[in-house]
Amino acid sequence: NKRWHPASVHMVTWDSQFQDLKNQFVVRSRERMQSIESLLNELRERPAEEALVKQLMVHFHWLAGSGGTYGFAEVTQWGTYGEEFCDYLLKLQAAVSPENHERLLLALRSIE
């Protein structure tokens, strides 16, 4: 005599929807990380290109903002680091040094 209870059905539905969203986040994150890697390769060739740093900052910002929502605290931590470091680089108004390029690469590798 198991009785159907609406709350339990709702919970199962929510859990499966959340898992679907989490899976979508993982796919999108991988795409973002590929974009970051491409941008970092371009930045190595053109270290004075401010637009590349701005694009990197947008990608890191997305990772920082979304990671914690889906239980990926380290993604948020390193995304925040990457975003803030890009902001710092923009304020310097100078070409990105090899050392600073490595710091951005470290942020990307730490997310992977």
C-alpha cells in the first residue's frame, strides 16, 4: 500500500532537472576553457592586445559566477582569480609579461 505523494515526485523531478543543468554547465565550462586556452595562445603572440584580456576576463567571470551554483567551488575560486587578475592587467595598461601570462595559464589549468 505505497501511496503516491506529490512532494516526492516533485523532488525527483527537481533532482533530475538540476542534474541536467549541472551537466550542461560542465559542457559549457569545457567550451569556455577551450576559448580561454585559445585566447591565451593569441595573447602569447600579441601580449599588448587589450581586447584579448577583456575577453579572457568575461570567460573567467562566467566560470566564477556559475561554478558555485553547481557545486564546483574550485571553479568559482579560480574563475574569480582569473577575472580579478585580468582586471589588474587591464589597469596596468601594459603588455602582458610572460610571467603574468603563466599566472593566467595556471588559473586555467587549476580549473581543469
